[in-house]
Amino acid sequence: MNLFYNRVTNFWVKDKSFTFLLAVLTIYIFGVIPLNREDNFSKIIFLLFYYLLLTAGIPFFLKRNKKLIVFLLFTFPFIFLLIELHYQSVWIQVVSDFFIALFCLMLALIILIRTFDMGRISKWRVQGAIIVYLLVGLIFCLVYHSIFIISSEKAFSGLVGTHRKEFLYFSLCTLTTDGYGDILPLSSLARSISNLEALAGQLYPAVLIARLISMEFYAKKDQP
């Protein structure tokens, strides 16, 4: 058991793990959630990919003796998503969104710290910055979903359904400023948050990712 734990920990503390994490997150965002039909099988797959993402952050927290945080992030989403399989409740969905968004936020901070840590900027660190960009879209998706639930479905217009995949589509369109106009925020809170996401979606690639790519270029140029 200790040997398996050490191997997992050693894998995730290396920058090369960003490639695997990016692949998992890409499948999660562009495959699992959009194809989710809100049946029990889809919810189980949703939970499975959540825990694949969770394994990326566990070594970082355990290294800093944050066992309570690991326990909360591991236990509560499982409990609430398990309840969703048998019992539909507005507040269960909101709490579930909160814990998953909280974890994604903490994972994004962890990756940013590792990305800008001491050492040579590599292609894996650039991938880490892209992971954070995708996590931002997922976080806003969960925020929109919660706003929609709490506001009695009056915060948005043009929705085809009420599942998380609808808000992921809207979130990614807002983050990348595509602006198709098929889904519109109506409430003041939804409009403010969508404006914030659009601003983050423009500044993040222009400032952070572009900076990382230039640093990687100069690092390669300085190599003998």
C-alpha cells in the first residue's frame, strides 16, 4: 500500500503529470459533461472523473499536513452526488456544485504555484497554465448552475435544458468570448459574473500563458 502511495505521489509531483491531467480534464469537460444525460450511470462517470482530478491535489495537501481538507474534498462530494442518485433536491445540487467548484479552485491554485515555481519553464508548465484556464471555465459553469437553481430558473434565457452541460457550454462561450447569443444572462448577478468570466478569459491567455510561452522560448534559446 505504501509502495502504491509513493508511486502515485511521485507521479503527481512531477511536471510531466500535467499531460495526464490535461487529458483527463479535456475528456471531462468536452466529453463526460456534455454527454451527461443526468441518469445514474452518467452521474457515476461524473463522480469518477472528479476523483481522477482529486488525485492530482492530494499529494500537495498531504505534504502540508492538510489531511482535513483532503477528507472534506474526498468525502462530501461523494456523499452529495450519491444522494443525487436517489433523491433530487435543489440544495443537494447547490452544495455539490459548491464543493466541486471549491476543489477546482484549490487545484487551479496548486497548479499555478507549481507552474511559476523555481526552475526552468517547460512545455509541461505551459500545459499546467492551460489546465487552469479550463478549470476556470468549469468553476464558472458550476457557479452559473447554482445561480440558476437558487433564482428559480429566472437568471438565464435560451436554455435547452437545466443540466450542468448547458451551463458549461455557456461558460466556455463566455470565457472565450464567442458570444453566440443563444443563451443570455438575465439577472444582475448572472450578468456580473459572466462579465467577470469574459474579462478573465481575455486577460489570462494574453498575460499568463503568453508569458510562459515566451519564458519557455528563451529557456530553450539559452541552452547550450
